[in-house]
Amino acid sequence: MTGKEIAISSVLDITREICPMTFVRVRLALDRLAPGEVLEVHLAGDEPRRNVPRTATEQGHLVLSQTEDEAGITRLLLRRGG
């Protein structure tokens, strides 16, 4: 840990969404950000946990972190690509 905080530009909760709408919502949120800004995504379930980071990476975005809390909610930080 470097002690640097990551500046979150926007937060998106897709814990109640199902695929393929999970990444559609993430993509729309990323499109509203400027390159380099960070989107925090809250998601639930195995399929979104696998597919959202993979698809974001395929589309040129960077996964900064992916953590899961005790309730099974995954917190994903994505930096929008250029």
C-alpha cells in the first residue's frame, strides 16, 4: 500500500442486475467518464464477477482492484481507458 487514495469519479450499484445488463450498465457509466477517471462498481453473483472485469479489460479499461465483502458483494474499481 502506497498510502495514496484512489479518487472515485462515480459509483454504480448493479447488484440487482443480471447478465448481460450488468456490463451494459457498466459500459454506459464508463462512457460518461473522461479517460483516466475511476468507476466503482458494486456487483453480486458469479457471472458478473467473472464477466464484468473481463469485458472491461477487453474494451481497454483497467481493473484497479476487485474485493468481496462478507455479504458477497464485490467492489470493483475500473479506470476508464483512453
